[in-house]
Amino acid sequence: MGNVNKRDVIVVGAGPVGLTAGLALQKKGISCVVIEADPKDRPRPGSRAIFLHSATLKLLEETSKGLGFELAKNGVIWPIKRTLYKGKEVYVKNYGVTNNQDPNKLPHFTSLHQDNIEKHIYDACVEAGVEFVWGAPVKTLDIQDNGVTLTTENGDVWEAQYIIGCDGARSIVREQAGLKFEGPRTNDTFLVVDVKEDEENPLPLERVFHYHHPAMGRRNVMHVPFKGGWRVDLQLLEDDDLDEFASPEGVKKWLPKVMDPKYADRITWVSSYRFHQVVADSFTDEKHRILLAGEAAHLFAPFGARGLNSGVPDALIAIRGIEKALHADTEEERREAIGAAAAERRIAANWNRDGSTTALHHLQGDAPEIDMKRAVAASLASIVPRLGRWLDEGPYGPKFGPPELTTKY
């Protein structure tokens, strides 16, 4: 047996949710360690989160003073959002701001790549003294009534009262805890392309959504700016050949049809997705020693930026439950604290899944009924503005949210 280490809480996974968990635990004085399977400074492939809601910025600011403002300052805020239907503009809104003009107030959102989001949270972790163990994949969990023993692939043994699983879609923590994802996988395929901005001659900061882009047939296209680049989402049709659109040659063929051709030489990443719409059957195990957060707990289609923005409160509510459990006088109180935290976030996850499912249905053009609704709304948007707003908001699902945190963090 390798070294035996004891902490109150082990966080598994050093993505943005795991980093947030480690930071919050450290700030509360709860002994913890963040264990990550990959080496430090590992490359992080894929087109990942680029958007932080104001609620997330507020939670991060409350967790570590200055962090929310730091993230806001280093992202971009697009002042204009625009929606078109077959090339005709049906909705536009100008917020009139391009940055956080009030230094004492967090903006309603900020947009920067997840690599940068992680860097800022990690820097706050280092400043706070959070302990990290890198390159240590989890092998097994032994979950007992009085705690958990975690063994890594290299033989190190860790003992803790609780484990927060922030180890992503293929979570070992979820698997070892006997928890399972429930829900469908969509048949629609989306391409997500990240391109680097031309800093000397940038595009205007506008989020633009095209229903049935004129140059792309019935395919929907969205452009979203983030700090230093753009994300282009393309919704493929059922009969499309994925390789034809997703290969380097394919992307360079269609991308110039939807934005300035120079960006075909500025591609940084291409991903294709068929989205899961799944939520874990429980966010805690039978013994109430494990809590799941982020993509270990749920996977959503990205519409409405629900993944990372729900993962942060997942982590913070888990820690609130753990803090109560650590001070509980009885086993019943301890279990109740963990169970309440898990139940609260599972309710939110189911709401988010429903919201992103609504957005998916709105986007899928093969259903005659929704296709007709979109066409009618587009034809009347100039005289009935709320129809244009409906078209604009549709790709993101409902704007109202699940119940807010039951108490201030």
C-alpha cells in the first residue's frame, strides 16, 4: 500500500467546477485536496464553455473576493444580439455596452474561453493555498458508513469524510458510487468551430443567430464572440455526411460562406456533438458520503450555457451540505444535510435539462409544426415584436430559472 493521507473532503477533478469546490472549501477552512487524473498544464481539447452568467460571477465573487470581477474584466460583453430568418433580420437588441462600465457592479454576463476561466480560478486557488495532486487517476472508492477511502492508480490511499465528484462525463466517482445517468441522447449533430479573432481588424461584437442561413440551406448557424475569438455553431441536417462538414477541408469550404473568409485560416478547434440530455439518478450515494457536481452529475445540450453555470452552484451547494454535515450532532442530521444538498441540485439539473430540451425542439427543423411556427413568427416579427423576441430566445430555452439557492452561500 502507498501513502495514506487524511482530509475532510476530497475533490476529484480539476476542471472549473472542481477548482471552484477546492477554492470554496479552502476559504471555509475545511481540510481538502483536489485530485486530478491528468498532469498539470495538460492540454484541454474541445470547444468548451465560453459564457458565464451574472449569477455565476456573483457566486464566484462571494467565494473569493475579486474573482468574479477578475473574470468579468477579462471577458467580453457583446452589446448587440441579432437574429435572422432565411437572411431577413427578425430581431435585434442593442444593450449599448461593450464592457463592465461600473467597477462596483458585476455585468449581466461575460464571455471568455474555458481555458481562461480555469486559469483565473486556479490562480485564486493557488493564492488561497489549495492543495493539488496531479496525474493521479482514481482507481477505486471504498464507501463506508463513516467515510470514504480513495485509492489512486499509483497506489496512494486517501481517507476522507466526503468526496465531491467533479470528474466529468465519464466520472469514475459516479461509477464507483453506483450512480447512473438517466435521459436521452439526441440524433441531431452540431459542429462547433472556434476561430481566433483578427485583433487588427476584428468583427463587431455581436451575437448573431441564423435560422436557415441562406448560404447553408436549412442549416442553422450561430456566431458568438468570446475574448480573443469566435465560436461558430452549425446545425447539420439528418442526412448530412459528418466528414464532409467536420473535416479540415470541409470546414474551410463552408466557413467562408458564413463569415469573413480570412477566418478559415484562423481555426483553432473543431468539435462535433450529438448531445446527451442526462441527469444522474441521484446526486449522492446510499451512505451520503459522495456528492456529484458539474458534468459528473448532468450533461446538457449547450443552449443557454447551462453546463458550467450549473456546475458552479452544484459545487457550492455540495459544500454547504458538507459543512452542515461536519457539524451535525446525529447521523440523521448528517444524512439530512447531504441529502438536501443533493436533492436541491438535482431539481435544478432536471429543470436545466427541460430547458435545453425545449431549445433543441425549437431548433430542430424537421417537425412541421415548429417549422410553421417559426415561419409565421418571422413573417410577422416586424409588426408583432414579441414574435421576433420569441425567435431570438428560442435557441436558449426558458429564461426564468429553477429555485434560487435556498440560502445565500
